[in-house]
Amino acid sequence: TLTKKKLTGQSKKEYQLPKVREFARQASIQEGECYAGRDEKPFVMHATKPRIQEIVEFARKMGYRRLGLVFCVGLSKEAMIVSQFLKSQDFETVSVVCKVGSVPKEEVGLKESEKIFIGEYESMCNPILQAAVVNDAKTDFNIVLGLCVGHDSLFFKYAEAPTTVLAVKDRVTGHNPLGAI
């Protein structure tokens, strides 16, 4: 903070933009509402809401109706459950799986020895097309469910709507990367 005063001032100006200010305000409200007993002294932090509930509440606060659900094929079952849940909460969902477009991995220069299934056809994950699909559907807010490292980054880069993460992929820890920490 002391060495980045110019950047601090520039970022504060961004928060004065009405849409950015409201987004940040609602995010801060959502953060506070996730703890019980905030009015009690001494306050003891006690979280009460799972992330999926936070996402639904935040989307409502922002007036979002159309949600993009961008997911890994390995989490198809979970994506179906999430999509059904979001629909039960009166949201419209636009779901798009990572392997959309069925692009062979060789098209981005993969060698046979670099594939998961050596000697077989293998589609690459296609986060740029995933972003194009939700952009084309004019989603208000996107939810990422288990995209691979790097693929998630490309999705974030190309998505037009704000995006949050429901779960990250961690093949070893059951998608709980902090378990390894």
C-alpha cells in the first residue's frame, strides 16, 4: 500500500464506476451475510453458507437471470446436479462442457506421447469455445466447475460476463486443492 499509492488511487477510481461499485458492494454484503452472530460481542467467526448458496444469493442480489455453467467432462454428473439446482432456483442455465467442438489435441501441437490416451483420438479442452458459447448466449454471470489449470485461465480471459468458481479441479484431493497444503 505504501509503495503503490498511484495504483491504489487508480483502483479507487474504478470503484466509482456505477456498475463496478454496485458489484463490489453486493459482493461485500454477500461476504458479511455468510457469518452468523455478527452482532454478538465478542464476535466469533462462524461461517454458515456453502459456496453454491452464496453464488445463488449473489446472483439474485445482482439481478442476474441467465447463468453460464462451464464445466469439465469429468464432472458431468455434478454439473447436471448444479444445473438442476440452479433451475429450481428460477435461473436459466447455459451449460457447456470442456470438450465442446471435439478439436483433436494435435491441432495445438500435442505429440502422441503427450496425450493422456496414447495412440487414441483425444479431444482437447476448448475453453475459448466455452467462452464463445456463453458469450453468444449473453449470460449475466458464469460459474466454472472443475476446469483444468490453464484451461480455466483461457476461459477467464475470453469470457465477457463476470465469472466465479464453484470448484477447481484437483484430481488427487477430490477437488480440494487446499487438502494438499
